[in-house]
Amino acid sequence: MHNLFLGLVQHHFMDLIIIDKQAGRAIRAIRKPDKRPLDASELDRGRTLLRSNPTVSAMTRLRLPVLEALIQEAGLVLSSAGKRSTKTQMAEALLGEPTHCAPMNDGDRMQVDDDAFITEELVKQCVAQVEGKTNQKGISGEVLTDAEIDQIQTELRSIERPSWHHGPPKNLGEAEHGKLKAEQWRSAIEFDLPVTLAKLWGTDHTKPAHSTMLLAMAIRWGTSHVTSTHHTQQYLIYMKAYLECIRDVFPSHSFHPNHHSCLHLHEFLLRYGPMHGWWMFPFERIIGALQKTNTNYKIGELEKTMLETFCAAARVKAMLQEPGAPDVFNKAADILQRC
């Protein structure tokens, strides 16, 4: 439950396929390039501002291309581990505030043995590896547009489901719905979002929709009410295919501990049987019921009363499912189901 639904599924739709209007706008604003060409007069104004001993705040009001041109003219090299420098970093470098230190006398320098430290060649090699990983061509996530999220919401409103089935919120992607529960993520990956994304993107396997289908198939095999060696093999095949797919579609993605843990769930299926018998849904529901109980700060007899009431309600609900249940139970079934 926590590993699959609150771990993989939530991460997939919040960090890989970003179904969040507010976060999507922020990411698109960061990724949006500044297409205006660098104007000579604008660069002259930047040079004049730099000679007037400005503050860092004043320098950051310049456009990024102007700051980059000033950095290049000054012959400065900013080290940011392969990432693009920010305006503040460029302004500080131009003004020489945190990047320049007071000169040291030769007598104040500590004598060190260069052979006892990492060589410069090894440092350059490590930096090249880091820059290669951070500069590799790819995207950190597929940010859905507001129009695509509106289409998903329209599809969710058109789905008819049983009254006992709790699907994802109909305003999925808005900040108002709050944090989704595991049951809602379960419904989202079992039917709602795979079908909706398939209609939205088609059958293009280069799109993240294919990774969504692989995750849905893996969870379908893993959460089946029947388990066998074939089930565990199919679960492992689809889960490995899903992890390989997101590695190819999102090259800059970093795997989390949940991605490692999911590769061991097939062992528990063989040892303990179907996941429905040992996942955390019943315990979470009991915890939710306990949190809503008014204890009046009385400790002792209350626990016994709650346990006896819970067991009595469970027995009554079991009797309702039997073919030969008394008529009085059948007449009061609606009332007893709400107990």
C-alpha cells in the first residue's frame, strides 16, 4: 500500500507526469527561455550600472543575457556543477562580494603535502562525470498543460462508478483537493488515469503514457486476489520494464528507495499469499476510526469497550453476507452497514 500507491503511483503522477496546475506553471516559467535578443544599448546600460558601484539587488534587475555577457567580458568563470548560474550568483561574481577573499601572505599559508590529497586529474574526472549527468539531454518531468488537466478533469467527471468506490477527486490537478489517499491513488492507476492518458496522448510509446501502462500492469499483477509463481513473474517483468522505461523517458530522473523496494515485493507474494491479506488498508481504517473516537481522556475500560464493539459489528456484517441470514437483519441491512 505505502510502497505502491503512496510511493510509486504518487511519485509517478506528481513528479514524472506532473498533474498539478500550480506546479506546472512554476516549472514552465523556469524552463521558458528568454527569446529576446541581446541589444547593444541594453548591454551599455548594464556596463554603466556595473561601474556605478551598485548593489546585488540592482544588478539582478538586469536580464540574464546581459549578465552572461558581462560575465564573459570580465573573464569570470562560475562553477555551478553543470547547472546554469542564477542571477544572484552572477551579480555577486561581478561585484566580487562573496567570491573574492582577502589576499594571504606567503607566511600565513599552511604547508601541505600534495601527494596526500586527491590529484587534480581525479578531481577533473569527477567533475566531468557530474556535468555529464546533469547536462544530459532529457526532461525531469512531463508537465501537463492547463488544457490537458482540464481534459483529464472532464473525463473524471464522466466516469460512473459504484457508490462504495472512491476515485480520484474530480478537480485533480487543483490545489483545493488536498492530499490524496492511498485508495484514491489505487483507483487512479487501476483505471482512471491510464485510460484518460491513453485518450489524451494516443499510443505513442515515446510518451510517458507507456510508462503509466507498464506501472498499471505491474500493480494489477501484484495486487491480484490470486497469487502464484506466474503472477510474481509477471509482476517483476512489468515492474522492471516500468523502471527501464522511466529511465529512458526521463534520463535526469533519480530513483528513490521505493523503486528499489518494489523489486522485492514478489518475494512476499510467494511467502504470504495475495497482497490483500497483509497490506495496510485494514489497519489504516482502524487508525482512522480510532482518531475520530471521543476518549474523554479516560484510559482503561474504553479500550475493552471499543474492541468488543468492533468485533460485534464485524460479526453482524459477516452474518449479513450469509445466504440464511435472519429476515430482521435483511430489513435493517442498510442501517447495520453504516455501523
